[in-house]
Amino acid sequence: MIDLRKLREDPEFFRWALRHKNRDPGLVDRVLEADRAWRASQHRLDELRAQQNRLSEEVPRLRGEEKQRRIQQLRELATAIRETEQETRARREELDRLLLQLPNPPHPSVPAGTDERDNVPVRYWGAKPRFDFPPKDHIELGLGLGILDFERAASTSGTRFYFLRGEGVRLQLALTRFAVDFLLEEGFVPVYPPTLVRSRVVLGAMGGAELDEQMVYRVAQDDLCLIGTSEHPLVAMHMDEVLDAGQLPLRYVGISTCYRREAGTYGRESRGLYRVHQFDKVEMVSFAHPDRSWEEHEYLVGLEERLVQRLGLPYRVVLICGGDLGDPAAKKYDLEVWMPGRGDYGETHSCSNCTDFQARRLNIRFREGGRTDYVHTLNGTALAMTRALLAVLENYQQPDGSVRVPEVLVPYVGVEALHPVR
């Protein structure tokens, strides 16, 4: 959660933070009101308990009617204490419910804005491909190559699912291995995490007071959720732990299948592989010292760029505005690759510094010089396979419908091009 002490000391900062994230700043006042009510109730409870302790010490020394009168007072105090305990617990639960609704305050460098239209491109890399033939989108290319089957997947699972087959599987495995090998050279520890996690983990990582049923697949009877990214189990891997400051940064690369309901998302950009319910992903997660997390953030973004540059895909880096910034992130960059089928850039990567927001919710601390504090958690996409496949197919397509394999992937795939099925 948010540091309640800081909110009491500087409520105007948190009102600014909510406005900057396009949220109601009145939430701060509701939190402060709930905090005052809880503290007042707690104060009454402490006074009643102190009075009970004093009377309990006096009673053994008394005799006769005075003793009986004090015993009756103790009975009445016990009833009052039980009632006040219930009231205090209820007020604390209400305070916690409101605190859980507060998002992570944005970094001062985050631009103001309402939605993705206000995000700010900060740099570009690579030349867009020029075709001397009418380019196809990845759906037409994938069907021609015999590697994508949306029709049969719709029959077995519904819309936004797909079968990936043949050389397409080898290409995806190549992308996965390429990303993992790249990060192993950087010292990341590879992890296959669970893809079902407790709801506490999802709430701790994503923010909010309750699960977003529009995004998360839930197995209610077991209190489990399918992960939308391996960031969630990787961050929670050190839940309720105290790390040694000398270990930081701890860097992990997660390899997992991810699941997202994507309810309410429509439009042309949702076609094909761009927005699906199930996909594989290689994800970076870092646990950093608070004094060095902004340096770590730029390092992770740089790794994303180097990965995409080695694949030879033109892209731009975009700084996300406050209104498009989710609850956990204090600052986020998106990396958008050029997608000829759309005639535009499309998001393939994100990279967020969540500062101590997730760590507070999941109780992840570090010890340094006899004191403990919350770590900062960061996450970044290495490669999301569906969008990486989309980008490779569309940018490397040839006039005959074949697709050239990026040079760095040829040793993994074993061929230099994918050819149409005849």
C-alpha cells in the first residue's frame, strides 16, 4: 500500500498524484477521514484497556461491596472493549480498503495526459521497410505459410485463440531461446514460474482493492488466478521476505504462458495475433535498491532496445503519460515496433518502475546497516511471442509470400526463410 505516514504529512502531493493519473483526488480526503476515525477508535480502545488494567490491579485488594462494584465495572468494561474492538477492526478494514485503491504516485518526469494519445515518443530507431509489392498483414502471411490457424482454434476455444504450427513453432522457440540467451549473458536468473497464483499475488502486483474481472481469468473455488504475465509470480517469489542489500539488484527472466481476458477490447488492432487470450512471453523482473532503481529502469529499457535492434525491427520508445499509467507504475516506457500491416507502430514491449508499491503490498523488504526498508520492483518485456512473430512476419516478408528469418535467429531456426505452403 501507500505509505500512510507520508500521506498524512503531505496529502496535497497525493492529490496531485491522483490528478496526474486521471483519478479522483477526493480519494485522499476519504482516506484521511477513515484514518482519523480509525485512530480515534483505537485511542478509545487503548483507554478502555488501560482502565481495565488499573481496575484489575485494584480488585484483589478490595473487600465487600466495593469489590463487587469494581467487578461489575470490569464486566461492563469487558463488554465495551469487545464492542470497541469490533468497531476499531471495522474502521481499520475500511481504511485498508481505501488505501488499496490509491495508485502509485507518478514520477515528476511523467507527462500529463488522459490516454495513449498523449504519450510522448522520445526516440526512434531503424528504417521502415520499403516494399516494391503490396505488403500483406501477418494473418494473410501466416495462413499462406501454413503456420497460423484461427478458424480451428475458434472451434476448439473461441475467438482470440490460434493454433501455431510447423515452422511457426520453430520460429517462436527461436525467439524464446534468443531472448533468454541474451539475458543469461547479462546475468539474469532464468525461472519457469507457476501460471496459477493466489489472488493476493495478483492484487499485490496489479494494485486495486479487488481483482479486475475484465482482465483476469479466475478459478474462484481454489482462490487462484491465471497469470497475465510472469511478472506477477516472479515479484511474489520474495513475498514476506527480507533480502540482503548486498544481493540487489536481483534480476530474473521468466518464461511462461500468459492469459488475459481482454474483455471490452475491440477494433482492427485486436485482429490476429496482436491481442489474444493466451500467449507465451519472456519477461524481465528486477528487485532494486531504492537509491538505484531509476538507473535500473533505464538499463532494462536499454536491454529491450538491444534485443529489438538485433532482430532488425524498426521501433520507437514512448514515455507513457499519467492518464495511461496503471496503478503499480511510477513511470513506464513502451517500445513500439513498426507493423506494416497496420501502417503504424504497435506496442510490443513495456518497462515499468513500480518503486515500492508492489513491495509494500507483498511485504518484500531488504536489510541494510541494521535497518529494513522496502525494495523497488521493476519489470520489462523481453519478448511477447505473438507480437514478436507478427512484427517479424510483416517486416521480413518477400514478394512471393515467403518470410526471411532475421539473421540472429537463423542458427536457432535452422533455415533462412519460411516458405508458403504449395
